Amino acid sequence: MDKKAMLGPKVRRLRRDHGLTQAQMAEQLGISPSYLNLIEHNQRPVTVPLLLKLGQNFGVDLQSFAEDEESRLVAGLREVFADPLFDGSDIKNQDFRELAAVAPTLGQAVVALYRAFRTSRDDLQTLSERVADREKLHLVQTSSFPQDEVRDLFQAHSNHFAELEAAAEELWQEGRLEKGDLYRGLTDYLLNNHSVRVRLLPSDIMGYAVRRFDRHGRRILLSEMLAPSGRNFQLACQIALLRHRDLLNHIVDSSGLTGDEARRLARIGLANYFAAAVLMPYARFWEAANQVRYDIEILRRRFDASFEQVCQRLTTLQRPGAKGVPFFLMRVDSAGNVSKRFSGAGFHLARFGGGCARWIVYEAFRTPGKIHSQLAQMPDGTTYFSIARTVVKAGGGFRSPPQQFAIALGCDLQHAAQITYADGVDLENTEAATPIGVNCRLCPRLDCSQRAFPPLNHRLIVDENLRGLSPYLFAPPAGE
């Protein structure tokens, strides 16, 4: 029997929600009570004719009703019990399946409770980070930075917006875009549908701007310093603002953002998301990423995109039924300032101050252009595989040199075997993983030679006659 047709718990919940007995519901569906009993206990499938009767008699959405919620719930339970908190628990896959089939409401409650626990733990971590740096104590207030609100919005959506993906696919159809000649297709679309022309201008005229929309002249002005992939990206971004402003506003309005700055930043971020979806259409990109095992160099050539654009696009592959590896991403400059952060894989990235000096992202600056890889383990025992490489943002000539950043892209160890960069790495040997932390103030590793600050929960010991690997000596936390 088709597993997707085994909808017993859903039928039982629907009957109970309407306050019906099995006999009463069976009469409305034109079947016997005994047959309905078998359906509710997953002993018989829900046939298509019966599904249609459920829709007619009880007003259910057939598509959502027929979806395989059991598989999604099993995946959610696996995620919950993969947490190091449950190390040593003898819980098997069969246990997940039985709970999802017999008591799905209880299983959903477990997943919801765990997510609430993770949110509370992350909130506590964030507060600790803010308090950790005495220079940033003024940040502990009810309002947050606009960019933090926008990052939380993207995090809440797992960095995936199905509406924008669909809009990008529509543009390919409506604009008759062609792979390999995307720039011409976008410029033609802008002219034919919005009466907007595109002009490339010298950097001395554009100044620090790479794109400027002349609303009155109906022109998009692009800097000559943009690479071809950057030109395509900026045109697609402007199309989002022209063609899909209502959609962008709808997402922003439903996000609960406060303040005009946060709303404008969110609109720009969503337009950028749309642009990436145009350059790298979801289905083709997801298929190619799996085929080449996330080889970024191949993907960037195949889709005429930059290294950073590909890395960021990889963090958005969260479409139900076509998910990619859940990556996290961070972009830093040589001073350790974080300018871009997506933590969809559960990797906790520092919001304030520098990160961990042991993490590979800072090693990338030593050999620009080379891809580095690393197994890294957080203090809670969670192990991640990550790669890092420098990228260069175009400047404006000699007086405005290019900007250099390091991009880190990583995932939980369980997904590392799917990535080509992990070939040759002993993924089973977690003891060889580099021990890292969020940052020095929050890291409990007292034996770290790279420590720059003492941890929050340890009292500093000053002994002029003793020198360790780091300049700090610590007493155990109070109560230990």
C-alpha cells in the first residue's frame, strides 16, 4: 500500500475535531464503521475517492491533508534527539516512526518544546555575549540593531523564501531568459516591461556606488568596476524592487519588524535573495550542487556567479522535498568584524566581538584564494566541517582599493560526506577535530593558548610567579 495514503491519525483527529463517532463519520463518507476503524489504525489506505469525500464533507485542504506529515515529524524528532543533550540515550529510528504514527500530536509537542528550549538557550547566549564586552553594555536594552532584526527574520525563515523562488522562476519564463546570455535577457526585460534602460558608467562618475536607479530618467546606472556576475545580480535586484515590491512589502509587513530602518534593510535583503534566485534558479542549482557534490568552483562557472554568491545560495536550499546540505555561512574582514552571518545549520556564530581564533576562517587570510578545510568541535561536543577562502570585492581604483573578506561555509559533521572538500578527511576521527568556541568570553576551554580574554564564569587568578600557555589563570566557577 502507498505509504503516503496511510493517513489514519489525521482522519482520527479530523473526526474528533468535529465531535463525531466512528459510526457518524462512516455514514457521511458512505463506508462501514469497521472500515473506518481500520483506516484510523493505518490498516487500510485512504483512497482517492475517499479523500475527495473528506474534502467535500469536511472542507479540508486535500493537498495539505495528503502530505506525508509522518516523515516530516520523524525528521524533526531525529533532529531533536541528535542534540548532545541526549548522548547515551538508546533511542532508535523505529522509536521515532512509532511515535510519529501512533501519537503524532505528542511528537509535535516534543519538537516544539525542543525548539523553545533552543530559542531560550540562544537568547541566553546572546545576552551573555552582550554583557561579555564591557564596552557594549549599552546594547542590553529592549530595542536591537536594525541589522540584527533583519538577520533574525532570515533565520526565522531558515533563509528560504518560497514566494521569492517562485517569482524568480516566473521571471525566467516571462523574460525568456537564456543561460549564458543573462545580462542581455535582463536588460531586454527591463526595457520591454518597465521602460528602463541600463547604462555602464565610469567609476569616476559613479563614485562609491555600484548601482543607481534614476527614477525620473528611467535608467539603471551600473559601475564599470562590477564583474559580469555583479552586473547581473544588481539588475535582478532592481527588477525585484520594480516588479515585486508588493511581495517584498508583504513579507516585511508580516515579519513584525520595528522601525523604518529595519524594514528598508529587510526589503533590500529580500531583493538580494531574489537576485540570487534569478542567477541560480533553485531546481537547476540544487540538482547541479548535488551532482558535483557542492564543488563551488564548478558551480560558479556553471552559473556565471561569484564564489560568495554561490556560497550564500547554498545556504538557501531548504525547499521541502528538495533540500540541500544545511550550511551555515559567515563573512569576516581581516579585523574580525562579522559583516554577514547565516547560521541555519545550528552553528552558533558570535553576534558581538571577535570569533574564535582557532576557526579556519581566520586562517584563510594567510593564503588568499586558497580553500582551507577543517573539522572543528564546539565545547558541547558538536562537530562541524567547514571550508574557508578569501574573496575580494571590487574597489574604485588606486584610491579606493578592493576589499578583502574571508568566507566560511560549513555544516554538521553528519552531512560532511556529501561535500567534495571532505574527501580524504577522516570524518570518523572526531578526536582530531580542532577545539573551538563562540568567542573567548563564552568559551570554557581553559587550556587554550589562543585565549585573548578570560571567560565570564571564571575568576581571574593573578600569580606573578606562574606563567601558563595563555596569560590568564582561572579559578573554577563558583559552586564547583
